[in-house]
Amino acid sequence: MKNVHIKVNISVNRAIQVLLLLLFVANIADGLLAPFFAVFVVGTISGATIKTVGFTLAIVAITKSIIQIPLARRIDKQAGEKDDFYFLAAGTVPHVFYPIGLIFATAPWHLYVLSMLSGTGIAFFMAAYYSMFSHHIDRGSEGFEWSLFSVWGLTVSTAIGGVVGGILADVVGFRWTFVTMAMFNLAACGLRLASPALSTS
């Protein structure tokens, strides 16, 4: 009986590595908020209720949905990745200021404005991210690398962010957790701007 040798190529190009790391860091930052956001809103925002939490989350999703699709169409029509680069960077900037804004929020309408800012940032980030990821993906490894995107970039990072966010909020309080969230988003922004692996041509 002949031996069967199965060769598995798990190499990932540098650009995809950077994009995965960028999403990993950004999603850890977002995940920090998940364990306590509703508690924070109801407990610290004057006049806020559980309905306020629902409206806040809906505004993020609606804003993202309105902006992301036409923006993605615009990105597709532009040759090269220069526009992708700037849209991706622009998408990380609002999330540096979003958690800082939460520190100073005192009324539900503050949350709604911040939610529109967050939704706009997510729309810019993801429209450009999907474009760049698709451009750089290794042919023949599409399923594997999109799975890395799903598992590493989305699932594992969110899980880590949730655990760390819950611990931080319990130990040091909401304010310092928001500061930590801003620092993670600043790191993601810096990683994107400093990376030579992604072309701006």
C-alpha cells in the first residue's frame, strides 16, 4: 500500500498578515465595550434606559449601512489602493475619539451623536478593508485566509476583548477602560499608517 503524503501550505503573505493584525487589534478594542455597555448607559447617563441602549446600537448599524455600500462602490471604481489606504486610516480615527466621548457623555443624545461617529468609522474601515483584503489574498488559499479573517480577526479578538473589558471595568472602572479602548484604536491607526506591506499606489 502506497503512503499518501498531503502537503498543506499555510503560508500567508505579509500584506494579509498586517491586515489580520490590524483587524485583530481593532476588534479587541471594540470588544472591550461589550460586557458593560448597557450597564454603563443605564447607570451613568441621565435619563437613559434599556431602550436607549437599543437605539444607540441601531444608530451605529444604520449609519454604517447607509455609508458603507456607496463608499465601497466608489472604492471599486478607483484604480490602485491609495484611496483604500486613506479610507482605512480615516475609519480608525473616529474610534480613537469614540471612547473618549463616552467618558464625557451625560445625556442620551450624546450617545446618539457618538453612535453616528462610530457607524461612520466602521463603514469607512470595513469598505476599504474588504477591498484591500480581496486584492492581497493568496490565490488558491481564499477559503483559508477568509477563515483566518473570520476566526482570528473577528471571533478570537472579540472574545479576548470581552474578557479583558469585563475585567478592566470591574477592577479600574469604566473611565480607564474607555482610555484603554482609545489606546488600542490608536495602535490600530498607527499600525495602518506605519505598515510598508500595504501599497498606497
